[in-house]
Amino acid sequence: MEFDFGAVLVDWRLLAKGIAWTVGLTAIATVIGMAVGVACAWARASGPVWLRWVVGSYVELIRNTPFIVQLFFIFFGLPAAGVKLTPEVASVIAMVMNLGAYATEIIRAGIEATPKGQIEAAVSLALDKVQVFTRVVLPPALKKVWPAMVSQIIIVMLGSAVCGQISTEELSYAANLIQSRNFRAFEAFIVATLLYLALAVALRRLLNWAGPRFFFGR
């Protein structure tokens, strides 16, 4: 058996486009998903009972169903209700909802680990609830759970490969398209595997660098 990786790499523009879409989807999902996670974690920890129930239902629904089912429901199911989305928009929504649910529980665990005395001290300084949460509770909570958050973001990035099933032109879609043209499936998916590995390593290093500098301090 002879391998011909050149037959795959000759389509480097297609691979580059796939990488760009994967990175773009992950970046958007991370920013919005983290914001959703912070808001929902606050709601579960300090919100009124009805809001805790709503957020809890969302979290349990997403965490206990497959990502591909969530994606298919958004892309194929919602049009039955008159909501039509492009593959890219459907992919972003699915990834945001998925990361948001997992981020909620990860951040909530960090919030619950914050010493009560620290919160009471902040209240005694006449800080309002928003200031207490954003300045006193959230930074140390993120610091405690950042490794888990980084791992979850990488999982979502790797899970974006599923989005190729609805024709989102990310990396796995590009690899599948290349092998369908030249019938070099082994080489195409070896290249895709190595590219995903490189993206995961680079993303982990970037997030480990960014966390202490932008989210919770050293």
C-alpha cells in the first residue's frame, strides 16, 4: 500500500479554510458561551427560585443529550417552526448552548468554593451585589476552575467536527471533501487528525496564557 499525502496537501486552501472556520466557530462559541455560563452560574447560585429552575432545566437538558442531536434539532427541527438558519449560524448556536451549559456547572463549582467570609467582608465594605460578584466572587472562582474550563473549551472545539454533518465548512468537512475527490481517505484523515491535535495544543496554551492575564490575575 502506497501513501500519497501530497494528494491531500495539494488542497491546502481547502484545509486552511476548514481551519479558519473551526477557529472562528470556537472563538465565537467561547466568548458567548463563557458569558452564558457566568450569567447562568450566578442565576443558579444567587437567583430567585424560578430562575434557578429555568437555568437548571437548560443545563440538565444540554448535558444529558448528545451534541449532534442538539445540532440537528436546531438545523433540521426549527425550520418546521418557521425558523430557518444557515449551517454556520446553527453551528454557532449549538456550540454556544453546549458550552454555556457545561460552563455554568464548572463556574458554579468555583463560586460555591468561595469562602463565605470573603463575601461577607465585601458586603461590609458597602459593595452592591454586582460588585461583590464581579470583583470578589468571580475572579477567584474562575482561577479555581480554569483548567476544567480550558478542557471543556477544547472539547467543544473538537466537537465542532460534527458541524460538518450539516455542511458547515470546518476542518472535518474539508477533509471529507478532499477524500471524496481523490479517494485518499487514510491520508486525508491523518492530516485532519494532526491538524486537530495542533489546534488543541495551541488553544490550550493560549487559554492558559490568557486566563491569568485577563480573567482572574496571577
